[in-house]
Amino acid sequence: MTTEYLALIRHGSYINGQWHSSDSVFSVLDKATNAQISVVANAQPAQMCAAIDAANNALPIWSTHSGAQRSQLLSNWHTLITEHREALAQLLTREQGKPLAEARAEIDYGAGYIKWFAAEAERICGDVMEGVNANQSMQVVKKPVGVVGAITPWNFPNAMITRKAAAALAAGCTFVVKPAADTPLSALALAALAHQAGIPQGVLNVVVGTDAQSMGRELTQSPKVAKLSFTGSTKVGQLLIKDCAATVKRVSMELGGNAPFIVFDDADIEAALEGAMQAKFRNAGQTCVCANRFLVQAGIADAFVAALRDKVATLSQGNGIDNVDLGPLISQQAAANVHALVEDAVQKGARRHTDTTWNNSAFYPPVILSDISTDMHIMHQEIFGPVVALSTFDTEEQAICMANATEYGLAAYFYTRNYARMQRVANALQFGMLGMNQAVISNPAAPFGGVKHSGYGREGSKYGLDDYLSLQYRCIGTH
Ligand code: ADP
């Protein structure tokens, strides 16, 4: 029995360095067993307001810490997360459902952003330019944007927070996050470790509650919040952008995807199969960069499907804590949504290559469907489940046209051994991130983000601080 995670459980929001308690609570469930892991105080708009005030009060001091001081505190946080890796991973698996190996990988990945931005905090620099006139000098200085509000989803309950918080704190901003109500415990555990790391009160606040709309409104309407960073659905992102207009906030939006996974007949098929398994089945298909539409060149499609079916047949499914390949989806409702997409496709002529029987639980079986056509919902929506939906194409032009035929533009994958084709296809694809003969593309050194309805802003990489900094131009007379 794995119980290290119990020591990291907290029972209410972390606001101004203190833990909030209340008689009004909500339950956090183990997604594999539905057993209650813990109850958590249900924050109301008043707590969100208090967190915003705390972040605003902490801003003058935090933003005038030196880059080296902020870097040191972020490094302390990183060290503690690494030391508590196993407990954080257990907690994550229980409240989110993903297999333990994937949860450990998420802790490493999430901590990687803290390490990355701890280093970036020391490298913030502007410019000194020649004056246009002889008696002038011009400077450009980078300043923190101010208080940052963040709203994060349940599919990566640790890393979606660290990659926003670490960038904000490194830039000298203070931070208030509202995590998804399905997975508040990983967020609170991160706050507990930030506290232990010595991050000053008010600099990082975590507000957990079930009324997303009211708490979101506090964040979007507050004149004290200078920027909103959101990861979640396009529908909610659009609402938030609109709500931020009145106070003219900076916004970063990491929204939905509909990633194509293209396999040309000149590809290394074994590599493509391996990539397909990674890009489709990680987190049981519940990531915004998961392969959503498999586009396979007609001549190799039958062989590709047969080989993929053999690999899928080896996947084990069960409680993530038991180190299976596939855990449950986030809820029974999520599985029902996936099933509706599968049924719609089958009804409209999709061919089944695996059993699609679903037992009405949160566990959805891995499914392969081919002969997918544009009249099927599965072609246009994020599946967010372990379902391969495959269509074929004849020519490169056709593949590009099919891949771009979506309002989304987050990630795209393609496999070919032809170098000229790699360049042509990459130039033509309208996506923020490309996996070219590669299916695992996200890491702290890379700019994560999309175009079109997948949003704007980039997280990670040397560009990741830009969203949290504003430029001040200084024109200096030198008479
Ligand atoms: P998902 O499909 O991943 O659940 P959502 O966009 O619904 O995506 O949720 C992402 C985050 O946005 C969660 O923290 C959720 O609580 C929050 N959220 C959902 N609806 C709203 C809203 N109307 N205002 C503010 N936040 C919201």
C-alpha cells in the first residue's frame, strides 16, 4: 500500500501563506475506485478576493527581489518537489487517474519548468540603443506585468500549474491560481512545498473550490489582476478573453487541439507505430496534444491498422496505482462523451478494429476505428479518450489539406523519411507545434502553444517569460 502521499494532503486554499478552512467542503475522489481521498474547504469569491489582495500586497516586494533571489527560492521549491516526487505522483494518480509511471513523469516534467525558469530569472535583460539624436540614449527595460491570475485543468494537475507559476514568479509577478475542482490536491501539495521552500506569503496563492464561474469572474474583473493565463477548453477560453476586455488584461490562452497524426508511405513504420501509441494513449488520450485524427497514406493503411491493433491488444487497463498502461478517464461522464463519439462514427460507417463494448464506468477501452469521414463528430472534436480515429489519403497535398481542415492549431505530427517532404509539409501545416518523426514533443526548453482557436502565448523556453514581462522604453536626454 502506497501512503507517502497522505503527508502532502492539505484541506483548503493557500492564501497569503495561510491555509483556509471552512465548514463548507467538497470531496476529492480517487478516480479509479470512487473512494473519497479527502474533503477540501470550498472557497467562495471572498477567498478569491483575499488571494488577489494578498498577491497585490506582495507584489512591490517580490518584484524588487533580485533575479538571483527569485531564482534561489524557485530552486528551493524545485528541490523539495524532487524530494517528494513519489508522494506527489501517488497523489496525482489517485486524484487524476493516470498510471503511476505517467504521474512520476509529470512530476519530473512539471519540476523541469521550475528549474528552467529559476535559471531564466537570472537572465532577464533589456537593451541599450543608440539615440536617434546625439544628445539622447534609449533603453528598453523589462518589468513584471503584475499580479497574474491562472485557471488550470485537471489533466495535468501538477505541470499545468508549475509552468505558469514558475514563469510568473521568475519574472517578478505574484500569482493566484484556481485549479480544477477534480484535482485540487496536487495544487495544494505544490503550495505546501512552496511554503516550505520559503516563497514569501502572498507571492503564490492557490484557491480551490467548485464554483469556477464565480471565482473566474473575480479574477477577470479585478483591476488588480494584470494578466490571466488559462489552460482549458476553447469555449471557456473565449468567455474569459471577453471578460478580461473590460480591464484590458494581458491574456495567455492554451486551448483545445485537434492534432493530426500523418503517416506517409515513405515513413519508418515501426517509429510511426511507436509514436502513435505515445501520442494517442498517454493519459488515456486526455491531453490537448493527443493525436486526434490519424491520416495514413492509402497504400499502407491496412498494414498500419493491423500492426496498431497488435500493439493496442497488449495495453493493460486498471487502477493507475497498480502500474497499468491505461487508467480510468476523469469521470464516468467523460467516458460517456467518448462513447457517444464512437457510436456516432460507427453509425455513420466507421469500421471497428477492436471491441467497443463499454461497461458504463470511467474506464473506456482502447478503440481503433477506420474509414472516418468528415460527417462524423469524432473528426472535429477533441476525443479526450483512448480512441484511434483513422482516415486515409492519397497525395501529400490531400494530407496537408485534411490536416489543416480544423479551427484548431495546437500540435501536429507527421512521419516521413523524405527530407524535402519534411520541409514542405512543415511549412504548410498551420499548427504551433510539430512532431516530425517524433511524438513526445513537450519539454521545458520548448515553446508550448498554439495558433487559431488553440490560443496564443507560449509556455516554457526562452520565450516563456515574455508573456509575464512588459517593456518599458526610456528615452534619456544626455545634454
Ligand atoms: P476541461 O474540458 O479540461 O474541463 P474547462 O475549460 O471546462 O476544460 O476547464 C478548465 C478550467 O477552467 C477548470 O479549472 C475549470 O474549473 C475552469 N472553468 C470552467 N468553466 C469556467 C468559467 N465559466 N469561468 C472560469 N473558469 C472556468
